[in-house]
Amino acid sequence: MTRASPPSEAAGGRLRVRAGRFPWLLVVPALIGLAFLVLPFAGLLARAPWATLGTRLLLPEVRGALWLSLTTATAATAVAVVLGVPLAWLLARAEFPGRRVARALVTVPLVIPPVVGGVALLLALGRRGILGRHLDEWFGLTLPFTPVAVVIAQVFVAMPFLVISVEGALRGADRRYEEAAATLGASRAVVFRRVTLPMVGPGVLAGAVLAWARALGEFGATITFAGNFPGRTQTMPLAIYLAMQESPESAIVLSLVLLGVSLLILVALRDRWVGAV
Amino acid sequence: MTEQETGSTGGEDAGAGLDARLALDRGAFRLDAALRARPGEVVAVLGPNGSGKSTALRALAGLESLAAGRIVLGGEDITTMPAERRPVGMVFQDYLLFGHLDALDNVAFGPRCQGAGRAEARARAAELLERMGLAEYANARPGALSGGQAQRVALARALAVRPRLLLLDEPLAALDVHARASVRSELRRRLADLDCATVLVTHDPLDAMVLADRITVLEAGAVVQEGPPGEVAQHPRTAYVARLVGLNLYRGHARGTRVAVAGAAQGEHAEVSLSERREGEVFVAFPPRSVALYRERPDGTPRNLWRLRIDGVERFGDQVRVHLDGDFPLLADITPEALAELELGGGVEVWAGVKATEVRCYPA
């Protein structure tokens, strides 16, 4: 060679340094893990009734369930953002007694079975619940077994994902920018809106995507708190479970739809905005 | 101590500018320093890392609470005022420009927070950028600016709130060596034009000498010296300042033309001869370049002569700096030729001579 070759050339050429011993101990379990995650979907695709797929998709109960799932999951994500971002700020930035307890409480919905969450929601917001009783008496509001209940159940299980993601972003953000804003006369609310929020934007988006995905897949709390009324509270996961009892082929179709929709949206968002997560 | 004289309140112009005594504890570290700056005056707080100078600046900005003392600015006590209400502008060490806003909106941020409308704030920001010679960079994001440009945007942003006190934290530290020289003299001009009080913090004596009207030297949380740059450079009062300005400094007791240097053993080696008579506690100082080194004891002229051991030799500009240890440790700058002629090396004992007329002596 007459002149030094750039690194890219060397990397692909014969000057590339050979790797050491192949790391079997890592690669083998990794491949088994990957297969374990992918195989069920292969089964789904293999058993799909492709011939009748088109007609099944157009059934009104399929469309109804899909529409309900998409709208409630999106509404739940919006609520989770509106309530969860300030909550994350409080946990990350404010000093108050019981902050550790509050942080622990936020993660409770992550660790309890969703069915238990649904029971708890029913006891709190149901017609005879501690809060629901008053809602019924004073405003004539009955939450359980309505589309609103679907959203509430989804917010309950999905918001912790958002709070944890945003809180992490807030802790990682350089607080000196907030100090700089304060020296320029910005109140804490203005600092949050004009400096902090733009800095943690990717974290909020990542959290929202996680929350949306979790809300879309929500089953246990929904069926307990909101019931299973087609067209009103029957979301896709509920419809799939029910279909599985009667005609497995319908369940497969519904599962494919849900899989396709979530993959489509998650992949699109991840590639565009959530590169770091 | 000097800080007690200046720390007391009620000076000749207590109403204008900054008059502060800052006391706070950070674990084992204690900061207790008095700082004053008249309107239009630039005061440099000079100190080594960990001397508390940045903490002092943060306390003035309201980003740090005091344990004791008070901060009076323009006659108003702002000791407990929240940062966002203080009439203080701050330029941070790495500028901290908001990455999601362009230069114009960075500068307009402060006026907006103070209640100006969007158009008014932008107009003021545009005017300031123009003054900084950055009109064509108004729509540039901070990431696209050079270090010097970013510093000017940060300065414009701090000035946009029309502060009565401007704070600069290591204003040149984030720049590379090439940019530093030009930005330093440019900053000097801009600071000289301001009518607010300015306090800047630096560990670089050159920055302090060039930028400031007055220097306050902070060591281990306390003010150890204060005065105009020339005065501080000529008459250092601590080893730290002496090292910064490149002087050999000793403290001793003068009797007539002889000074017994404290700390060294009593005897010939610990004495310094002066060209004029002095009495009492004094500092003696002389520059390393006034020291001559000899292998053999020279006859005649130099009045001060010490037998010392060479501890190390390093390059210093076009000179060679020789570290000498013994009863009277000192630094000597000699030419490389002189070094070669003397055939000096580590561990060799030599005679070091300084003329009495080269020795500065001032009261301690």
C-alpha cells in the first residue's frame, strides 16, 4: 500500500483485526431468547386463515373493538401525559416529606396483577365505592362498565410507565439550564414549560409510547372494572379472549390486527423520535 | 485581615453597586468573604479550584443560600430574594444557551420572563445581538455557534434583563487557547462599556489582570488580598498569588536593611538584604529572572547569596526555570545557555544571588 488507508477501508479489508474466541456462552442463550420471543408470532402467522381474512376484518364487531381500543388507548395516553408529567416533575424535582413513599406508590400498578387493579378501581369508583358513591349521589355519574371506565383502567396501568420514563429523563437533564433560566427571571412554572419540557421531550415521548402500548394491551383491569360489552367496553384484547372460546380463527385474525397496528405505530414512532430508548 | 476592613457595611457609596458578605458552609468547607463592586466597576474574584469562588458567584445569583451575611445591591437587601426576581444577570462557564432556541430567542428569553411582549423582547434581543456584532447569527442555533460567538450570545442574554449586577463564571475557560486571547480583549472592551457592577470569577491571573479594575483573591473560602491588578501583581501577599504572578515571596521581620525570613532557620541563609531601611513585619519579593546562579561562590556585587540545592529544571517560555530548595527555597529563570555553561543538574548545590536593588519590600 502506498498510502495510509482510511479506517473504513481497513475495517472491511484484510487489515481488519480478527476477533478473539467466539462468545458461545452469550450468543447461544441470546438466540434461544430471541426465538422464544419470535416463535409465537410465527405460529400466529402460520395458522392465520388468510383466505377469509378480508371478510373477517370487515365484520362490524372487529371494527368496533379496534376503534374502541385505539381511541381509549390514545385518550388514556393523553390523560397519563397530562397528569403523569407533572407527577414525574414533583418526584424528580421537589423536596417534600414522603417523596420516597410517593415514588414507591407510583410503581404499585406495575407490580400488582391488573385484575387486582380492576377490583381496586371498582371498590374506589364503583357505584358503592368510597368515591364512586358520591359521584353517583351528587352528579348522577356512574363510571363502571362505560367507555370512561375503560380509559380509567388503562390510565391506571399505563401511567406508571410514563411517570418512570419522564422522571428518569428529568433526573438525567442538566439542571444548570434551569438555573440559567431562573437567573433570567423565569418562575419555576416558566422554567418547566420553556426549558425543562423541551429538554425532556424525548423522554416524554418514549414514556407516552410505552403507556400507549400498555393501554392498548390492557385486559385484566378493563374486564373487571369496565366489563365486556361489545361496542361499549369490549376492547381488542377482550374480543380476542372471547373469540378464542368460540372460534379460534377469529381470535387469530383479531390478534394479527392488534399485532399489526401496534407494530406499525411503535416502529414508526421509535424510528422517528425515540432513537435513544 | 483585609476582609474585615472591607466587609463592614456603610462605605462611601453604600447605596450603589454591590456590597455583600457571603458566609456559607459546605460540609467541612466554609466560605466567608466580603465582595464589593461599584456601578461600572469590574471585580475579578481570583482563586484556585475549590477556593469557593464559584459558590460565591452562585450565592450572589440566588442559586445558593447564605448561612450568614447579606447581599445589598443598589441599596436593596436581596439576601433572601429568589433568583428569578434578582436584578442580576449571569454568564455561566459553558454558557448554557438553550439548545432548542435560536440565538435571538435565547436573548429574548429574559425580557419575555420579565413581562415584555414577544415583539418587544425580540426587538431588544436583536439590538443586543447587533451590539455584540452577531446580527447575522440571530437565527442560528447555539450548536452552530463558535465558542466566542456563544459567549457573546450568553453575555447578550444576561444583559437583556438589564441587570444591576453582572456575574461571569470563568468566562474564558470554555474557549480553546487560540480563541481565548482575542475574546479576552474583546470582552474587556464590552465590560468597560457597562454601567452595571460586574463580578467575574476566574482561576487565570491573566484574565483577572486584563478584565478587572479590582482583584479579590480568594483562598480556602476567605479573601486573602484585594486591590487593583497592578497592586496585586506587584505586591502579592500569599504564596498562591506570588506563584500566579511569578514572584518569589517571603514574609519576615525587617530591621534596618536586613530581613529575617520567618520559617527558615535563624542565620545567614535566612536573611535578605534590602537597598533601603525598613522596620517591622514585611513581605519581600523578587522575580525569578533577577536570580543569578553560580557554581563557585562569586566575589563582590550581589548582596544576597544563598547556597541551595537544585530540585528541578523546566522549560519556561524561552527561559529555563530552576527550582531551588534549601534554607531559602526559590525559583530562578536563567537562559538555556547559562544552564549549559553551569553544567547544572538535579541534586547539584549552587550559589544563588540576587541584588538588593531587585528585592521589593512592603509591609505585611
